[in-house]
Amino acid sequence: MDIQISKAVVIGSGVMGHGVCQLLAQHGICVSLVDIDETALDRARGWISDNLAYMIQLGQLEDDRLEEVLSKITFTNDLVSSLEGAQYILEAASENFEVKRKIWAVLSIHAPSEAILASNTSSYDINELAEGISGPERIIGTHWFHPPPITPCVEVIPCRGAD
């Protein structure tokens, strides 16, 4: 199955979330970076800008791409609205099971039924996080290596019931 992703959502703007968001935007994907903390979103915006500027300084990104990449990112604390039309949704919240389960409960109600749902957990079983979510074939655990924009490695764990 060949899927073209043009719209993604990354939930959690911390160390991993902002990095995955940056990587997706660098590849032309429109991304909503969602966090309940406005200060965390501002910090993530700064980290992404600084990362892109450094990549330009190293010659790994063309000068004119900084604004183009940043224009692909929407920084928001409105999870439900950001899910509309999303084809790839990554939960990258802190490693707190209850926080993650609350996010997955929202996804179970509001995520598009055809969207790929992923968690960037390194501690929890994807089957437990996604319990009660329909369509196990679209649910995956993804363990991105740090930092995502420069480390091309992602461990992918399928959900039980996926073919």
C-alpha cells in the first residue's frame, strides 16, 4: 500500500515531538504541533528555528528553505481541530501512561478513521496504549532515535491484530 501523507499531527512538543515535527515539515508535510502548554510550544518553535539555522550553517539545508519549512508548521493547543484531515498522527507526549491514554481516548473519537495512529513511546506496550481503538492495522508504535531530523532510524512496532 502506497500512502502519500500531506497532513500530519504531532502531539507533544518536547525533545522528540518537535524533532519529528521538524523532520516532517522538511519533507513538505504540513504539520500541526500540538501541546497543552503554550510555553512549550514557544520553546519548540525556537528549537526548530535554531535547528534549521544550524543545518543551514552546516550546509545541510539550503538558505531559502528555513521559512518554507517553518511555514509548514502550525503550533496549536487545539488537538481536536488539528486532527481534521490528518493522515498521520503521532502521540509524542511525556512517558506517563495516564497522559498518553487520555490522548488516545481523544484520538479514538476524533481522529479520521483512515489516519495512521502512532505513539513514540519507549516504555509502554502499543497494544495497551491503543486499547479500544478501532482498526489495529493502522496503529503502530514508533521509537524514533534522537535527534529525529538527523538520525534516520525509527523502530516500528505493529499493534496486535494488524496483518
